[in-house]
Amino acid sequence: MAFLLFFGAAIFEIGGCYLIWLAMRNGQPWLWVPAVLALGLFGYLLSLAGTDSAGRVFAIYGGIYIVTSVAFTTGFEGIRPDRWDLFGVGLALAGAAVIFFAPRGG
């Protein structure tokens, strides 16, 4: 369930940031309204992840964010990831997995 929350949060964060990027580049200030709503949903979803530390949530989410960003680049911008993008994704997921699955004493 946590991974679904992370992916949902990533979609809303990337979407909100992209809308701000579009608003600034294209002079469409009305895009700020859905952008702020999306970023609010991002924060809300991330708060539901349920780990003991906000810092750990942010670190784990970072790996998911990188995967989702590369997927966004492919799907929305039509740029195919190269081997370095994929290598970076692998490193980010490995780091996130170490933090997520680490055995911690209670």
C-alpha cells in the first residue's frame, strides 16, 4: 500500500510542478490553481505513508520520484531514457529499498 501512496504522491508532485512550469513558460497564470491543488494532494498522500520518520519517508519517496520522473519524460515529453537515466533509476531504487526494508529494532 505504501508504494501506491508514493506513486500517487509522485504523480501529483510532478503534475503540479509541470503545471507551474507551463504557467511560467506560456504565460498562463490560471494554471497555478490546479498546480497548488496537485501539490497539496502530493503532501497529503506522502503524509499517509506511515513510517516512523518524515525524513525516511522523503528518502524512500525520492527513489519513487526518480522512477516516475523518468517515466514522465518518456510519456509526456517523448524523450527515451538512455542507459545513464536507467542506471540512475536503479541506484535510486536500490537506495530507497535499503531504507524501506532495513530491519530496525523496535
